[in-house]
Amino acid sequence: MSSNEHWMVEINGDAADLSELAQSVTGPDVSIIREGEKYGLTSRDFDAGLSAEAVREKAKGIASRLTGVACLALHATAPIQVGSVYRVRHDGTRDIHLFPETGVLHFRGFASTLVITREDGTVEESHPADPVSDWLLLAQKDQRVGLVLSIFATGDESWSNLYKVFEIIREDRNPVTAGWLTEPSRSRFTGTANSPGLDTRHGVQKKKQKKKPPPPMDISEARALIRAVVHAWLRDKSSSATP
């Protein structure tokens, strides 16, 4: 493949998620390109000398991380999957490498765009997916970020997985001392997650505790709480990584 040619991989998923991601994931490391109703993925990791199969395997890893960040940033529920692989030539023509797996396009409501018009007439737009590019770069360099994104990519926000995320972040930085979580909220979350019962983290009977436990936390509240902590943690790591 010449230096003027490059690889692009078709990606499939929820139309609203892909549309939103395409507005924000535009960097040289990873970029999502919209072509009509279809979406393509490019990356500097798609080395020109790689085979179509090798490019697709690398794209699967990126798609998994994209699924995780879309879940966090857009509350996405559908996974992002890879499809055909294209070798784009210098004249714009393409060689298409087809694979047996098929993608499914899902539809849901489009994410909102925040538009701010200032007194001087300037207009600023922000999109829910704007932090995604930074999170993807962090996942490549930071194993903990990659683990958290991989958990959210499964779509399983059970007590067990929420606690795993909490522990990963706590090993990196205490969310209470960082100001991302209050001590009462932490106590309720960990107390509920570790309480006996089939719907929590441990379904075994524990010894009686002398201290009265805090009121239990609902799973929906726990999901919102941990998501908020993850967002704060990622913002902190992104700002620290910015030169």
C-alpha cells in the first residue's frame, strides 16, 4: 500500500450515538467519519502495511473502548461493532474486504447539543461526546481507564460491576478525598453493595454488626453515583494529561 492510501473500517451501532460521536471523535489517533448514513473508523494504528484482517482486529479493540465511552457519555445501550474493511486509494477508489459478521443499525433519540450565545454574539456548541477522544487516548495509556471502559462496554451495570469500577478508581485515587463523592454516599454505596441478598454484590449471610448500617441505596441511584464518580475521575485524569 502506498503512502497516499489508508485503511478505514465500517462501524455499526445506534444511529444517534454514531452521529454524536462523529462530531467529537475527529483526532489523528482515532476518527469517526460519516458518509451519508454510514460511518467509518480511521486510526493511526491502522498501519498501511497491515492486512485487512489485522486492521479489523485492531478496530474491534477501538470499537470496544468506544462502546464504553458511549455508555458513559451518551448513556448508550447498543454496542459499536465493526463491519467491512476498506483500503482507500489515493484517487478515492476503494478495495472492499467483506467479513461474514453482519452489523445491526439501531435507532433512538438523538443526544442534545448545548448551544451558548454570549453577549458579544459569539456562539459556542458543546456535545455530550466531546470528552470521548480524550478518554480513548487515556484508555490506551492507562490500564485502569481501559478496565473501567471495558466494564461499561459489557452493558452490565450490576452491583458487582459497579463495585469493581469503584475499587479500580479508589486504587488510583480516593474519590472522597478528591471531592467526587461524599463520605455518607460512599458508606451507603459500599454498605449496600456488600450487604446480604441476591441482588447485591454478596448473596451470603454476614455476622451481626454492632453499628447500625446506613440506609440501603437503590441500584438506579448507585448507577448514577458511580457514573458521576467515573466522569469526575476521567476529567481529572484528562486535565492532568494535558500539557
